[in-house]
Amino acid sequence: MRKVHIDIVSDIACPWCAIGYARLEIAMGQLAPEYEFTVRWHAFELNPDHSGKGEPILPALARKYGRSEEEMRSNQNQMMKIAKDLGINFEKIQERLTCNTFDAHRLVKWAGEQGQQTGMKQTLFDAYFGRAEDVSNHDTLVKCVEALGLDSAKAREVLESDQYAGAVREDEATYQKAGVTAVPAFIINNKYLISGAQEPDTLVQALQEVGAESD
């Protein structure tokens, strides 16, 4: 059995991160009989300075990338199609508001201690892209925790303190220093970087190459 460890640098506000992980799951599934995978998620914030009330996503993206709202709409439509084929819910991706994801990242760290890091991340993706919920809102975050079957009182305690804030900032600094400027980024066995939401076949090939090296 070949062991492969994958560190995923991503933001909850990044649709390609949700798509990238769904594609990675397919790749890992195809290799499952011969490979044993472990996955760890790391924080990255696309809008670290975001505060206050969120604004509608399409005008915000248009301004950020210097494109028209129409272009952004068609871009998001394309993502909705890709997501649907992968079985992930992006139904409200165009209705969401910009938001700060720092507290959500803290919760992912907390959930990781209970073996639910990936589950937490997927629940947050679903809330933000599938239901256009505000994932900076503590009540929304606690609802996500409840949906996972984790302790909501404990989660609220975490949110109302600064627990895991240091761990999130450390993650962000580490991967910035390592040259990760865009997400998703997949680091395989602490050695190889795969950038972007690659197709499952590309990921299978890359994982096999890395796996062969560890023979």
C-alpha cells in the first residue's frame, strides 16, 4: 500500500477549491485499492481585509478582476455546470455576498481535532455556494457544525474566543512564504505542488508519479 499525504491550501470563499477537492476525491477513489491517502486542509484568505457587510458577488468580482459583470456571470454559470456534474451544490453561487472567512477557518481547525476537517470544509462550501449563506456569521457557522453532528456549544465557545486564530495565521504565513499565491494548491508528500482545480485524470497521473517515487 503506497501512502500519499496531501496538504490542501484553500479558502471557503473559493469555488475552484470546492471543485478541485471534488475532482481530487474522484482521483483518490480511482487509486484507492493501491494507495492510502491522508488529507490536511490549510487556510488561505482571498479577502483577508474584508469587514462589515458583504456586497453582491458579481459586481465585487467584476471590480476585482477588471471585467464586466456579464463576463463574471458567464464565468459563474460555467462553474455551476462543472459543479453539477461533480454532484456539488453551487445553486446560489451568484446570489452570495462577499464575506470574511477567518472564523470559518478557525472552525475547520477545531473540527480537524475531531477527524471532521474535510466534512467541515464541505459543509461550509455547501452553505456558501449552495445556499448563499453568510459564512462569517456565527449562527450560520454553528448551524454548519450541527449539520455535521459536532458539538454546537463547543463550536460557539471557539467562535467567541480567539482559539485557533494563531494556527490559521501561521498557516497563511507558511504558505505565502512557500510561494502559494492562488488556490487551490495541493502539496503532495511535502514535496510537489499541483496548482488549480485540475481534472481527475491529471491528478491520477500526478499522484501515481509521486507514489512511484516513494517505492
